[in-house]
Amino acid sequence: MASMRDIKRRRASIQSTQQITKAMKLVSTVKLQKAKQRAENTNPYFNYMYSTVTSILARSGGVNHPYIWNGEDKGGKTAVVVITSNRGLAGGYNNNIVKLVSRSEELPVDDTLIYSVGSKGRDGLARLGYEIMTDRSDVMEAPLYEDAASICNDLLKKFETGEVDKIYLAYTHFKNTVVHEPTLMQLLPVAFSEEEIDGADKNLVMNFEPAEDETLDLIIPKYLSSLFYGALIEAVASENGARMQAMDSATSNAEDIISDLSLKYNRARQGSITQELTEIIAGAEAIS
């Protein structure tokens, strides 16, 4: 059994750690409220942007444009924008994104280029052998629409030159304070599900003004920038939500450990007192 001194030292250490986790929980809670409000305010715009653009393109059957999926696989490199955090202590938040990318059959290590936004995802995927093309970890400190547009423009240039022929986005979708879903979505070429195609009104004629190519060249970059920005906002909210839960769990676990150590300390102290009394009584009897 550990000595009373060892138990006391460990209890003091756990209490110190508990104070840190409590403070981090409070900080994460405050940050979560701000990030949650921001996500809730911006989500309607990005949801409508997504549904509107996909509805337009789904009704534009027959349009031949590099941004639209034509069913052919060119066999080139695939770019993945991976959004994680720059800090740990957020439970499985970062690891879930790394697993999502590494376990996807569509993203083999040899044919995938990582465009990292967040150092944790960059480090995790680099250890697995993925090639890291760029690192925009600074963006996660205070995401702006201009940052999303900059990332989008860089990727579009590589897509247009043929350096990559597919672009994916891996991020954590914020549903509510306790539910955060790792999400992988294909951005380019734009593809549609069977439900979206079947749900499109085939009798509705889409007219493009000016020409189709000019219109799509204008719409798609703005559409992608909006999705990038929405993903950044949701990722920030998800990170703080995950960290708040992780710190709350750590604080509760620390409380349990402290309670257990206090019980052990009291037992050891009682045992020490009992032993001393026994020795005193034995000594007194020996003298008499």
C-alpha cells in the first residue's frame, strides 16, 4: 500500500489538474456560446446556397463543364481540405477527422494531397504518409470569408490546370452542443445524388445568361467559398463543444480520483493511528 505521503502528494497533484480542467471548461464554454451563435446565424445562408446551386445544376442536364461530374474518372490526384484544430485536449475531435480521411477508399495515400487547415490534422495525416501540400493553420484562430475564398481560389487554379481532378472537404459538422459529425464531401467536380436528380423538375427549363460556361465560372467559385467558410465556422463550434465535453469529463474523473485517494488516505491514517496505539499499549504492558 502507498504511504500517506505518496497519497497526499498524488491527491494534491490531481487537485491541481482539476483546477486546470475546470478553467479550460469555463473558457471553452464561453467560446462555444460565441461560436454556436455565429454558426446558427450563418447556417441558413450556406444551406440555401447549397440547395439552390445543386438544384440549378441538377435541372441543367446536358451541361458540359469541367466543374460538373460527367461520370468519368480521370485517374488524377485528389485534393482534400482537412479542417481540424491547432490545439488538443478536445477528446476525439481531431482523431475522428484523421480516421475519416485515412479510412476512406476514395482517398488512398499515394493519390491524395492534403491541404491542411489546423495543425493536428496535418501532423496526424503526415504520420500516416499523406503528402501535405499547404498548411493554413493560422486560419483556425479567427476564420474569415476572405480566408475561405483564398483557399478556394488556390484549389480552383490547380483544378483548372489539371494538377488535381477531384476536391474533397473533411470537417466536423456542428449539429448541437453535444453532437458533432465528421463529414467528408466531394466539392469538385460537382456530383448529385440519385434523389437530387430524381427530385429535379424535368419540365423546368434552365436558361443561362450569359452563356453556360461564363455563368458556372462565376457561380461555382462563390458556391465553393461559401461551403468552405461554413465548414470553418462549424468546425470552430465543434472544436469548442468537444473540448468543453472533454474538460467536463476530465473534471468529473478527477473528482472521482480525489474521492478515492481521500478514502485511501483516511484508511492509511487510521491504520497508522491504530498501529501507534497498539505499540503504546504493548510497551505499557511490557513495563508493568
